[in-house]
Amino acid sequence: MTRYAILKIESFEGSDTFVRCGTVDQDYIYAVLAIDNAGSAEIIDSGYLTHSDAIAAWPEATLGKETSSA
């Protein structure tokens, strides 16, 4: 069974690593994760500027539903 979750990814700058995402006015995006039974997660969709946009595209991520994956 696969579970889905929405994750907010914020820009980050460390001493040797950085992530930049979002827009000029916003320094974060929302991504959708697929989580398997072992707890491993994979980003399967990203680039949403609002949580509402991510929910609209992936309503199963907010309902805590599990779906079969082949």
C-alpha cells in the first residue's frame, strides 16, 4: 500500500549545501510524497506554490488514504 503526503520544502543555504526553490516573492514550494510500507518516501510531484494547489492535485494526500500500487 502507498500513502501520500504533502511536504513544504523551504530554501536552505548551509556551509556546503543549498536548495533554492519558489519564486521571487516566496522561498518555498510544496511537493507530494509517496510513502511505502517500509516508510521510504519519494517525491513524486513538486512545484506547487500553495498548499491548496497541492491538495487540489492530490486530494488523497490529505485524506490519509492508502492505495494499492503495482
